[in-house]
Amino acid sequence: GAVVSQHPSRVICKSGTSVKIECRSLDFQATTMFWYRQFPKQSLMLMATSNEGSKATYEQGVEKDKFLINHASLTLSTLTVTSAHPEDSSFYICSARVRATLTQYFGPGTRLLVL
Amino acid sequence: GENVEQHPSTLSVQEGDSAVIKCTYSDSASNYFPWYKQELGKGPQLIIDIRSNVGEKKDQRIAVTLNKTAKHFSLHITETQPEDSAVYFCAASGILTGGGNKLTFGTGTQLKVEL
């Protein structure tokens, strides 16, 4: 149980294009999902908290117009990197919190490379 | 906000020995402390967690201890095996004003179990 999937696992795109990453909780409902970014050999940095049916809460320094988050259902949240640039290249990881608990399960991550 | 420090940054042990990773946190309101294992190119995997009303928790070869007074918690791995080699992250979480919670991660420990 408690499986979180992400799609795609890796993506290469040209500078200026937009990329959508999906995060799904496969066997549980997640009212809250989280989006993290991780640079090589560094820790996870929280980008935003996504609550089902409401607007996402972004961490300080994260541009909400650049990283669009939609949490349309209890099992799906999407992150869209708009007008991607090489500096957006990173490992993006989502997590989903089990309803009524503090436990977060992470997806396998999405490797984004912007050329 | 919460600040989590983690030591050591790298740890090499011989197979069969024990490994200990320590974390300290700053916010006395934090009440949930998970540990994650991350293998190269993958998302973090929850291995054990502890809540603030418990001082110790054990799951086979893995144990976590919590000292609320000193605001530190530790991960103990006994009888280490080569497959334990990975990056381990500690995290702390508290209830946010207005609801919800988020994890603040430590900087990670690269554990290498040598044959």
C-alpha cells in the first residue's frame, strides 16, 4: 500500500516550452500533496503544498506563475513548469499525505533537463 | 521556521556493524519525525517514523530514538548490509497555524556499507 507514482520519470525539453508532471496516489486518497525540488547531492526543498480543490501554497521564493500546481482530485496533482529554462533543470519529487495522518509517501521523481 | 541539522554527512561502516545518524531540530512544537532512505535516482522511501509522545521505536534492524528535551532524534541501523548503502534524510514536522503540516528535511547522510 501507500504507492505514489509520477509521470514522466524523465523529460528533456527545449528552453521556452512548458512541461507537465503528474503525481498520483495509487491506493489511497491524498487531500494534501507536496512538490519538492532536489539538486544533485542536496536535500529536498519544498516548493509548494497542494490541497485538493483549493489553491496551492507556495514556499517563499517559488514563483507561482512559473510553477503551476493543480490538485483536481484526491489522487492527482500536477506541476507545470512554464517557459522552462536551463536553470529549471532538476529532480522534481512529489509526495502525498495519507488522509488524517502526518505520513508522507514520495513518488519516484521526475528528472527534468531543459536544453 | 523549523531548522533541522543532520550529522554526519558521510558515514562508512563495515558490513555487520551498526550505524547511527543524528539530527537536531529547532522548533519545540514539532511533533513528528520521519526518516527516509533515498537511493540514487529514486524518490525517498519512508523507513521509520516517530511521534513526539514516544521515546523510541524499533522495526527489525532499524530503530529511532527521540529526546524532546534536547530536541534531537537519532536513527540506528544494526547489522548493516551492503543494500543499506544510500542517502538517509531525517525530517521534522509540526502543525502549522491555520492547519496542515510540512516536513523540514535535514541535509542528508551518505551511508556506505563496505564488505
